Amino acid sequence: MIGKLNHVAIVVPDLGAGANQYRDLFGAQVSEPVEMPEHGVTTVFVNLPNTKIELLHPFGPQSPIKKFLENNPSGAIHHLCYEVVDIGLAADKLRAEGMRILGDGKPKIGAHGKPVLFLHPKDALGTLIELEQI
């Protein structure tokens, strides 16, 4: 069901510093920041030959990653994103197997303009999993 790894997301305390590190120190191509108030994050993508790194920073006081950053003030890996061909079918199969989908359980439009949903980490070996329809 899952396809390739789309990205690894890292919550960072300073989005500019994180983007600069990947651009200047590692020589990677880095996108401009994109504010996503509907998700409560500002995001930057680091494009690699085989996948992407998503740098996340809280946007607004109600950001769902604000507490995560408070618990990990230096930053930390937040989630893994896998591609799926049909997010609706994937969600139905996973629900049938007892996996919990976060939020209202319906896909939302993510940073790439495609439907995404998140699986509860307690159901996924302690890892927050994002699924993105390709």
C-alpha cells in the first residue's frame, strides 16, 4: 500500500537557521518558507535526490507542534511521510485494521497541495506517520 518515503519532518526552533544549515553547510536546495495557518505550521522543504526533509516551525499560538517544540527545544524528528496512490482506500484499510487517524479522520490538503492524513503514533510503532496521496 505505501510507496516511497516522501519526506522526513523535523521540528526546528529557528526555521531560518535550519534552512541556512541545509543550504549553506550541506549544500542542499531549500525552498522558501510557506505559512500554513490551517495546519498551524510554517514549513520549508529541503530537496534531496531521493527524498525531502521538511523543516517545521509553529505558526500561531494554537499550533499542534508548539508543545512538541517545548518538549524538544533543540528540535527533533516529528514524522515520516509515505506516499499512497489512493488515500481514501488506504484510510479505509487502516481503519479496518484498527489504526486511528488523527483529527476528524478525513484527509486535508497538505503542503504539496495533495490530500494527507496522519496516523496515531501509538498505532504505528511510536512514530507519527503522514500519508500523502500521489
